[in-house]
Amino acid sequence: MKAYKEMTTEELATEIEALKKEYRRYLSMELQLDMSRGKPCFDQLDLSMGMMDVLSSSADLSCEDGTDCRNYGVLGGIREAKVLIGDMMENNPDNVLIYGNSSLNVMYDQISRSYTHGVMGNTPWCKLDKVKWLCPVPGYDRHFGITEYFGIEMIPVPMLPTGPDMDMVEELVASDEAIKGIWCVPKYSNPQGYSYSDETVRRFARLKPAARDFRIYWDNAYGIHHLYDHDQDYLIEILAECKRAGNPDLVYKFASTSKITFPGGGIAALATSPNNLEDIRRQLQHQTIGYDKINQLRHVRFFKDIHGMTEHMRKHADIIRPKFEAVEQIFDENLGGLGIASWTTPKGGYFISFDAMEGCAKEIIDKAKKAGVKMTPAGSTWPYHNDPHDSNIRVAPTYPPLEDLKTAAKLFSVCVKLVSAQKLYEAAKEQ
Amino acid sequence: MKAYKEMTTEELATEIEALKKEYRRYLSMELQLDMSRGKPCFDQLDLSMGMMDVLSSSADLSCEDGTDCRNYGVLGGIREAKVLIGDMMENNPDNVLIYGNSSLNVMYDQISRSYTHGVMGNTPWCKLDKVKWLCPVPGYDRHFGITEYFGIEMIPVPMLPTGPDMDMVEELVASDEAIKGIWCVPKYSNPQGYSYSDETVRRFARLKPAARDFRIYWDNAYGIHHLYDHDQDYLIEILAECKRAGNPDLVYKFASTSKITFPGGGIAALATSPNNLEDIRRQLQHQTIGYDKINQLRHVRFFKDIHGMTEHMRKHADIIRPKFEAVEQIFDENLGGLGIASWTTPKGGYFISFDAMEGCAKEIIDKAKKAGVKMTPAGSTWPYHNDPHDSNIRVAPTYPPLEDLKTAAKLFSVCVKLVSAQKLYEAAKEQ
């Protein structure tokens, strides 16, 4: 088909009529589908049901070192969980703290702690006039939600296929002491599925921030969440690179098993330098006597080791790979060559980033919603829910069953075409 | 035996020699016993092992309303957990939020949130010059640890057998806007095992604080932790009483299953008014997508309802009642009538509060430690670890096996007698 921009006003009018008819057909189907959140689907959750059996009433709930996981104690996690999660995060177990079920909670607490007590002896952020933060865009709405909640001024930084625009990052952090952090999803980024290039990671490790309490919030949420067996992204490990670069304390690295076992009952972790760990422990000892050790033990007994976890992730990939491929194929077939949209084709993670024509995202999402397909709200991928181009849409293909997903992707394509054609038609008429 | 104070210097000298000999005998036993923390013992933990079987790989991990507990969502806890914990706390399930495994964490977060964002629209505490807190003494060291960590000035308030000195509480909160809270363990208090009288609860509900953001931190840690089947303490339910008194937003009430199921893997909760709940939810939505729902479901399936939990607590009581009674009996036999110590005889909870002669606690604890019996460090029951009388010692009888506990209590009695006799002897000589 002809690119929409090359169509005459008459051709556009005809196209719009055809699309409206098609849209009405979807309306009549009374769909109820959800492509809004990066949730594992039912089949994925079933993969981890074996975890419910590894600790029974006849099991010994003691650690290798004899600690009774049922009782109080062990701030920071049991040793064998640190080893497993250390392997998962590619970090020394000694540098890992194990938390509760939510890495978002770990990140929130990290910022809250910096706000109330400061980072490694520096002024608590609540005593500063201004705290700023770098936000690669499009990015993760819940990240932006935390910094917004703390009244931190968020500065968008464009995401490139290699990661955040590092020229801009370097210049900003070097020149402004109020900038205290940056949100990063370095591997299979949310929402693009981009993985930071070696150069990007190297430059991150060599940042020279004006603020001594600047930290990179390295949310490695999709570290082992590959879609393909062989075509996988490998990242330079950031803590090791920071150490080599002489900046050992520059990074907090986050991860969880939420999309490995159960989002509702996984374990989260933080890896960082010994100095940062000491700083965190000083606070953490007042906050809790220790997180759920039984669930930590449950994870260890289920996976045994990182090989077990890797094999497990292949099963996840087998379930969600066809979903990503189906959506991409439907976009190709329905939107390819029309010049009205572009989208990413990730090799891992949970999202596809979709860019509509400027000024169309909100309307597309509204139209899809009206026809029963829920998308992440327009603007969500930008700080303050404000996408200045009104173009980015996060597509989450994992949750719906495959056939539903195909229907949703087709309807979504119709919405994209209809809104775009109408927009071009209006523009043509005004000329 | 004669009261020590009535002994002559010579009698004291003879007594000291005999006690030294006895102490040396304990030294040679190379004991390694722990009466320092309120930890359930092995047999108590075994009571809940059935909880490890109620969710197996063949179980349906869905709530009554169809929510899949394995997946994301449900901020504030699943309905059936709210019902169970609501019954446990004597509160409407609608007024309950379920958290992770630690009520200490809930309290910490509550203060942290007040510090960073303020309570119901009031000025965040970090923007105030001064925040003060009332601390009934002797009290719980981890409570004091939180307020100290936030730089909050702690004001000791004497604990009476009826609860905190309410004349003092009423006067202080009414006159000083900087006072933002009070720590309370209203039932089987830590460390005395006192339960607040009806009058105390009524007066709490009718406080007229100068600060609009003053809250009572009502840590009902031992709400159902009775030692006896029939001789139990009942408290006026504080939220209901506050509502009746026209002060619905005055209280945050905390509880957990740490000493019901597993300290290392229980669930914690907060109950409070709809206004406070809304205030908390506004924050909580940025901190987490939801706490561990699988563990919530596990608790519900195990207990079924509050009757199941009540029966379960009787089994706990059967295990720890003999321990409390043994300690009290040994204290009676060894220290009764000597006029050098007093102690409480609680009907529930986890502690006995022991008061030695002024200026003796630290030395007693050191002596016990040297002989291999670990007690909570002297001063722990006071803010800033500063017991001005150096007399209070928290005794935790639950953790050691009964025979070990008896040995520890006997040794402890020897230490008390020896230190007291020496103190009196020195004083007599100086006269």
C-alpha cells in the first residue's frame, strides 16, 4: 500500500471510510483485552508451581550454615540466596542484599533513605533546595512516579538504540550538582527493548558527576529475560566496570525474580559496592530485622543454581517469543510502508516501543480503549505523563493469550491507521 | 533469707564469698545460653509447619474473588487476609492494610513517610526544626531505634501497671506541637507484660494533641499472645474507641504474625481510619505494586479463620507458659524477700521486666555474659540506651529449651545477688 503521506485527499477519504467500517466491526466484538502492563501470563506462572513443593512440612528449613529460616534475623539475606542472585546479577554474593518481593520497593527505599539521611555522609536531600534526576525517555512510568513523588525535578534524556544520549548525560551530571541520579534499564530497556552498548556502559562507569552523592540507578529488570536462545544481548557488568574505572561507589544495581518466578511472591535484590552496602545496612537495621528468609530458601531449593534458572528462563521465552513475533508481524503487515509508525523489535524484556505520528498517541489509545483493548495510558513513558510529541505507546504483549493478542494487535493497527489518516486528511484540507 | 539491706557488713562479706563460689561453678560450666531477644523457640516454629503444605503445586493460588495471587497487583492485601487479620486485630477488614513480613518495617515506613511527605497534608517533619516523641519506659528498643535514627527527640514517660502515666501524656501532647507521636505496646507490653487499663485506653482515645499530625503508634504486637486459657487480658479496641470519642484519625495500629507463624516469613498489618488509609495509599502506590500475596494466601489457607488462629495460639502458650513460670519460680526462690529486685509476672507477651537495685543492671548483665548467658544489653529498654537508674533488665524466656532456661535463670539470680551484695557492702564500708 501507498504511504499515507503520498495519498491525495480523496484517497485518504476513501481509506478513512474503509477504516471506520473495520473499526466498527471491532466495536461490535465487545473485546476485553489488556496490553497495558508487563505481566507474565498464566502459562508463565505455571512454570514456577514446582516452587510450591520444595518446602513441605517435612523439609528442613535451615540454611547451609545452620540458620533456621523460620526465625528472626539475617539482615540482607541468606547466603545461598545471595549466591544464586549474585550469579543471576553477575555480581559477587558479598555485594548483594536480598529484600522482599519488590525491586520497586528497594528503589523507593533507596531514594527515601537518601532523602531523609543522605548518601554516605552527604547532606540529606530533604535539606537541599533542589534535587534533579535524569530520565531517559521513553522510560518506565513507575520509575518516574517515585522521583515525581519526592518532588525531584526530572530532566528527559533521549534514548538511542545504544542507550541514553551519553554526551548529554556526561555534560549534565558534570555541570549540575543538583543532579543526584539517573534511571536506567540497561538491558532490554523498558519500553524499547534496547540494550546499552559497550561504549555506553563504559561511559557510565566513567561519569564525573559534580554531586558526590550522584548514583546511577541501574535497574537490571530484564537481565536474563531473553527471547532467543542464541541471539542474546550481553552487557558489560557495570559494578565491575565502575571498579575498574576507579568509581566503585557510582552504582546501585537492582533486580528481582518477579518475572522469573512470581510477581506476587518473588525476591528482590540490590548489588553495590562495599561502601554503599555499609551505608545501606546502617539504615536497614532500623527498618527491619530481616526480609522473608523462607521465600529466599524456597527460590534456592527450586532453582538449585544459575543453570537451573537459565533453563527455566528458556521456558518463559518459549511462551512469550511467539507473542512478540505475532505482534511484530501484524504491525509489519498492517502498518509497514505506510510511513505513519515505527516500532522496536526487542530480543528480550517485556515491551515493544511504538511511535505513532506526532500528536496521535492519545487518540489511538482512546480509540483502542473504546473498542475494549487497554493500552498503557498515553504519556506514561515520559516524566509527568507528558510526552511532548504525543507519539510514544508502550506495547506489552506477554499477558493476553496468543489469539487474543493477535486480535488486539490488529485492532490497534486499525486505530493507528484511522487516527493517522484522519490527521493527514485534516492537515491536507487546511492547506 | 534475710533482706540484704538488713545484713551486717560481716554477713554481707560471708554472703559474697558464697556467691562468688557459686558463680565460679557456673563459669566452669561454659554455658552458651540466650535470654536476650523475644524469639520463638524451635518447638513453637514447628507448630506452623503445616503452613508449608497448604499451597502445593496442585493448589489453586487464586483468591475467592478470582485474583491470581501469583501475579502483580492488589496493593494493601488480598481480601481474605484482611478478614483474617481484621479478626485478629479486632478491626474491620476495610480498615486493614496487609504488608510484608515485618511490622517494624511498617512502623519505620510510617515514620519515614511522615518525615518526607507529612501526615494528611501537614508539613513534612523534615521541614520542621524539631520533632519530639513520647516513649513509655521501660519500652521496646527497636521502637526507640527508629525514632532515634530520624533524629526525633525522645521524651521518657513512666510506665505504670495500668499503662503510660496518662497525666503526663495528656499534658505533654496538649502543650507541645512538636510532639508527633507516642510508642505504645498496649497489651502484654514489652518488656513488662502490662496491659493498658480501660481508663488508659479511654484517655488515649480522648487526647487533645496540639499537633494536628500527632498519631498514637499502637503496636499491638501481642494481641493474642496469651499465656493462659482463661486468665486473659482484654483491651478496649482503640480504633473503635477513638471513633466514639470523635478522634477517628488519632491512631495507627500495628500487628503481625511473626510470633504466630514464622518471624522469618509472616505477614504484618496496619489498621487505621479511612482518612489515614487514603493518605497511606497515596504514598504506598509509589513504593510497591503489592506485597507478597502468596504468603498472605498461605496464612489464610492454614488458619482458615480466627478460631483456627486462636487454637493455634493455645499451643504456643502450652510451650512457653512453663518457661515463664519456671523463671518466675526461680526468681521467687532465689531473690524473693532479699529486697534487691522486683519483676513482673505477665499473663502474655514475650518478656518479663526485671528491676535490679539502682546502678546494678549493667554489672549484672556483664557478669551473666561472662558466664555464657546473653541478656538484652543494659539500657536497651530506654531511649538512647540510657537507663538513668541503670536498673531495668529485659528477660526473654521463650527461646532457650526449658532446662537451659532454668540454668540461665539460676545463674542470673546468682549474678543479681552477687552484684547487689557487693554494692551494699561497698556502701556499708564507705559509711
